[in-house]
Amino acid sequence: MSVQTSSLKMEEHVHQFIQSRDLLRSGDHMIVAVSGGPDSVALLSCLMALSSRWNWQISIGHVNHSLRGMESDEDAAFVEQLGDYFGVPVTIQKVKLKKQDAKLTKQSFQAYARLIRYQALENILQERCATKIVTGHTANDQAETVLMWMLRGSGTGGLSGIPSKRGEKIVRPLLDLPRNKIIEYLDERQLSYRMDSSNSQPVYMRNRLRQELMPQLKVFSPGIVNVLSRQAEMIRDDHEYLEHVAVQAFRRICINRDEREIQLDRRALLVLPMTIRRRVVRHSLQYVSGGVEGPRFDVIQCLLDRLEHGQSGWAITMNTVDVCQEYERLIFSKGRNISLDGLNPSPLRDIEVEIPGAVIWPLTGQRMAMSVKHAQEIASQPNSLEIHLDAATFTPELRLRSWTHGDVFCPKGLGGHHKKIQDFFSDIKLPRSQRERVPLLIAPEGILWVGGLRGDERFQVSSTTTSVVIASMSSSYELNHA
């Protein structure tokens, strides 16, 4: 086979892969991530050969990490020469990496360097007003990635390997091509490339896999690279489907969610198949922590064991997330300190309330409004966020505060019998994490209203009431109770 025919065959293969995966569109302006190594040089050459067919605009992006001193600078100079050879603009971003910065992000130095590299490429994308970032990952990279995650005991997320498309911007057109085909292509095109000396250092796990494990696996399976690549693709399809099912399940069993907390229905969670149950828990932990990487399998399993066999009241901390079970709720939270408008987030409040007037309850951000009407003006019954009180039964010196041990009131419907606030909360199964958020409206004569939950029998309007005090709460934060 002639040089020209062989090269065209690989370029046609890349063309078809791009089409079948919808990686690039006609008219795209792309930033080709070129390190100077064989994969990225072959990628650039293929895309340039296809550019007239697709009407692409191509620019080169190079990130100089400065980790190898003079060698890194020589790589950058080589990429500049490639730009001249192919007649495309080159943008080089030089970054400085510190191991201390990687520790702060709780990532390995290699993972941190990868994160910074993509951020730099994103900057180049915006600077060039481009639409796509194209990287030169190959089937060998895919196989090594699958092996790494397999050795770490990963689930389907890790075993699905590197996606051919990440989000809307990052694409990898060489992902099904083994490296030996890349080298053959470069030789036929007579294109030179750089070799990264750090790729031979055994300190990195990927290098040890490439140099020690892969040659052994090829003894048993000469086509191991293609086998692992196909396996990754099949697992990715399964993983994406299961993730979709898990998202739907999460929406069904989520009782409450805000930026600091998620509450799940324990019974509904335990009914889910285990594979979906684990995913729902992982999503919840990631959402509350704000982390990108999911928690380990053993961490999730520990939590699920507690959930299935533990009783209400257990609590554990997983990294930055507090997880507890309260009655039939599984609660993930960042913490319970809330600060609004610069107020001290103490669990016990004591705010003066005027009639008429309005105050903000700091623990939920709700507005408590007070007004007075003649009894004959009241045409409807109050809703759950409103109470009507007989003005003649209490002194109008009102306060708003959280509950404290020893608080008692006479819940409406109990015929005037006293009950501790703590016992009332337990009876209605209000989670402990929410109890301090409930505002108590208090007069010198006693607790008038456990805000949004229950009024005191002694202060209710009656047939003899002439003046009605109306207390109403906004619904900016609804108290969740059974």
C-alpha cells in the first residue's frame, strides 16, 4: 500500500469517527491541544487534511507547565514551528504549578496539572472565540485509564473510561485508534514529534501500567488495547443509562433540597435496587460537598449499612458532609450555621415583635407580619402559615425566638392540656435539624404559636372575640414536617 493511500485511510477513519459521534460540525473553530507529542501532532495533521471538507478554522493551543525546565520550553518552541509549518495560529499559555496548590484541592499532582491544563485551554478557547477544544487521546490512553480505575476498585463511572465528548466543548477524535497506528501515520507523513521524558518515570502509576503491566497483558491477549476500549464503550452506555435512572429516582424520593441540605425519604431509598441506591447516595454527597469526584465505594456502603440497620438519630461525617437519619429521613448537610444580613447565627433568638409590624426570622429568612382586625372583618379561616389570636387573651408585648428545653404550651385540639415543645416536635416527627429553625411567637402569658405548626388553645379566637391579632409568615422557606 502506498504512503498516500495509507495516510488517507487513517484520515478517513477519523472523518467517520467524527461523523458517527457528532464530535464536530461544519464551520467549527477549534483549538487543537498540541503538546508536541506524537498523538497531538498526528491529530493536528489529520484535522488539517480534513479541514477543507468541513470548512473548519483551526488554531493550536499549547500549555507549558514548566515542569521539565528547558525541555518544556523546547516543546513550546517546537509547537510554534508546527504552527508555521501548517500555517495556523499558535497560542501558548505558560502556567506555574505548585504541589501545595494540589494539596489544597485534595487531588494528586497529576490530576491537579490536568485540571490546570484544561482551564488554560478554556482560556485560549475564549481568547480565540473558538467553539471546540480537540485533544489527542488514543485507544491506548483509554485502555490505561480503564486499567487504572479497575485496580482502584472503581464502579462503572471509572470503568467507562474517557468519553469521546466531554460536555459541549471537548472532543477526542483519535479515541479508537491505537498508538501504533499513530506512529505509522507520522512516519508516512514524515512528521517529527517530541517525546516527554516524564513518560518514562516509574513514579507515576500510568507509566508503570504502560511499561510493565500492558506488555504482560499483551502476552495473553495481543489485542488488549482494543478489548479494553470496547469494554469501556459498552460500560459507558450502561453507566449513562443507570445514571439517568438514578436521577429520576432521586427526584422522586427527595423531600427537600437547598444549597446546604438534601433530605431523602429513607423507606423509598431502601426500596430502590442497590445499584440505583448507591448512585442516589453518591449524587447527594457530591451535591452537598460541591466535589467533582465521587466518594469511594466503602464510604457509600458504610452509609447504606447504617441506613438499613441503624435507628433514628445516628450521625456520621463524611469529609465535609454531615449525614444523619432522623425518623424516616436521610439528611445530608454542610452544617447548620446560617447567617443572614450579617446576623450572629446563634440557635437561640429573641426578637421584639410589634403590633402592627413585621420582622425577619433569621434562621429561615421568613417574614413574620402582625396586624389587627375587628372580628367582623375576618371572612376566612387561616392557612398553615397564619394564625388568628384573641387580642384580649394576652399582653401585646411579643417576642420571637427558638425553642429551648422546658418550653411548654397547650396545643390546639388537646383540650387545654400542656405539652412540652420537645415532645410536640417528636410527635409530629419534625427532624432535629429543623427544630431550632421554628419561630415561637411568645407573649408574657405563654407561647401563642409554634410558627407554621400549631397554635396554643388558650389564645384562639372564640364567639366572644372582638379584636383579632393576625400573625402570618411568608413561605420563602417552608418547614418540612410529617
